[in-house]
Amino acid sequence: MTNVRVSAGVVHEVPTDLREVLVSDREALAKWEDITPLARNEWICWVESVKKPETRRNHVERTRTQLKDGKRRPCCWPGCPHRKRFKA
């Protein structure tokens, strides 16, 4: 399954750990592909924003489960601060 397409966000590319989890779960991947590039960007930034490896693993898993639960963006996340640099 290494050549499965996983769409990126607006600013961020999909990190390897998140990509592996999405590719391993068809339902989560389908939900991922159904959200907007801006929403994918929020999830990716939310995963990458943490410092501790165990917290990152938790965020990756929560991304998978929350997508499957119908969430389109991370809860209680103020948004990707990196996107603001790219506004026209």
C-alpha cells in the first residue's frame, strides 16, 4: 500500500506517521480525502505542533478516530499559524 495517494494540506505535507495510519484504515482515509485541503492542513499542523512523542502518537490516533466519527477539524484548535504567512 505504499503507493496509495494521501492528499496534503495547503501548507503542510502529510507526515509519515499520520500517512501510515491513514493508509492502514480505509474508512479514515476516505474521510481524509473528503475534507478540504484547509481542513487537512489543520489536522497535520495539530499533529506536528506537539513536542512529546507520546502526545504526537495520541494526536495521530485521535485524527484517525475523529475523522471516522465525522469530525472535519481538530476540536479546540485555534488553527494553523503557518497558513497566515501564505495569504495574498
